[in-house]
Amino acid sequence: MNASKILVTIIAIAIFVVLFAVVVGVQGENGNSTPGIIGLILFAGLFFALKAVWKKDDKDNHDIQKKE
């Protein structure tokens, strides 16, 4: 299970790098030197995607207690 999380993390970072390079390239052609709000949105998307991938799943660790 850990190997799949690592693989998804690598793929997400690779996609982020490609998209961020496209945004920087387009912004550079328009005369801007920063990626702007679109770059921030991409970064937030990467952050929350990685947070969702690495979230600890506590559902499997709870013990069901029966009242007698």
C-alpha cells in the first residue's frame, strides 16, 4: 500500500511540474515574470492532492465495542 502512495505522489508532482512550466511559459510570453494566481491554484491543488493521498485512515483501527 505504501508503494502505491509513493507512485501516486511521484505522478502528481510530475504533472504539477509540467503544468507549472506551461503556466510560467504562457505568462512569460504575455510579459509577466510570475506565474500569478493560476500558479497558486496549481500549488494548492498539489498540496491538497498529496494531503488526501497521505491521509491516515483511522477507520480500520477502531475497535467495535458491543454493549452487553
